[in-house]
Amino acid sequence: MTSFLDLAKERYSSRNYFPIPVEEEKLLYVLEAGRIAPSAANFQPWHFVVIQNTEMLEKIYPVYNRDWVKQAPVLIVICGDHTTSWKRADRKDHCDIDIAIATDHMTLAATEQGLSTCWICNFDAALCSNILELPNHIEPIVILSLGYPTKSDDNSRHSRRKQLSDIIHWDKF
């Protein structure tokens, strides 16, 4: 059995995919990992819009105008509902945090299934909302590409991570 740290180290942002579909069983596994993710007060303010139909993929490409994304056989738009997300006493909205947790669960589940992903946050959210016909209270927060990675991907970013000693502070900063 692969350890959690080994799985986390194996995950990377893929920008090269084989043009083969993702099996429904694997896709549902990834989506289930997002569904069961923890959220503040267990409010689960997420919605997952799965795009794998060629016509819809063509419509959504303009929201993130990069050629590599057209290789991914699946795009998942992970949306947040700020009307149902938990707010701290100072009104800090935890919707984005909850979406990040669910997305991270999905990326790790995909890695476990031999798939690869890339978080996309630099996209035209208004255009995305329009294309997907999202209600006004639903915000597209992340687009997650999903597919089988090619061997030409660069997954060396883990070797460029800060050392633990550079980020740990014991008892106080």
C-alpha cells in the first residue's frame, strides 16, 4: 500500500495528456473523494460541473485560453455556494477554503487512480459562469483538468520545495 506522503509526492500539475477518455469508474472515484472532503461546519458548499462532451469542452476553452488544456479529456469546474458556506464570527467566508480541500482530495484520488490533474485558477470566471449557466449565487472557483498524463510532463517541482526547517516555527513565530 502506498503511503500518504508517497502519494502526495507523486501528485503534480500535469499539462500534457494522452487523448484517451477517463473511465467512468475512475471519474466517479475522483468525484466521490471531493464529495467526502471535510468542510467548515460540514456545510459542503460545493458543486462539481463535469465537462467531457466535446461540444461543451469547445465552448469552455475560451475561459482559459491555453493550448495544453485542450488535451485534457475531462474538465471539472469546482464551484462554491457562498450562500451556504460557513462564516466565522468576523464574517470570514470559508467557501474558498472548503473548495480547496475538496479539490485537493480529488487531485490525490486522481493520482491514486493513475490519472493526473492541474488546478486552474487563472480563468475568466464571469465567462465560465455564463457558459455553464450557473445561478448567480454559485461561483466557479477552480477548473480541474483530468486525464492520463504523458511521459513528457515535468513533475520535478517537489525537488524545489522549501525545507521543513524553513517553514516550521515552534511555539511562536
